[in-house]
Amino acid sequence: MGTIVILPLAIVPMVLTIMSKMQTGAAFIAFLEFVAVFMVNYRWALRRVGQAVNRKSRKLKQS
């Protein structure tokens, strides 16, 4: 299951790098877009994990 998720995330930047080999401006824009996507996903994951931790701690406090 992990391969199904990780493989496209690894292949897309590689393909775009090969396609924009001679176009440094396009490569830089693609790089900035990947950084932005990573930051959004990272912040979403942190919030998601934080919610799960808070749920556990509330359950423990209620007992």
C-alpha cells in the first residue's frame, strides 16, 4: 500500500526535471510548487496527528 502512495510522489518530480532540463525558469517554478505542496501537506499532517493525540488524551481524562 505504501508503494502505491509513495511511487507517484517520487516519479512526478523526476519526470518534470527531465522535461524541463534546459528550461531553468520552468524548473525553478516547478521546484517552488513542490515546496509549497510539501508544506501544505506537512502542516495538514501535523494538524491531523494533533487531533488524534487530543482525542486520546480526552478519553483518558474522562475515565
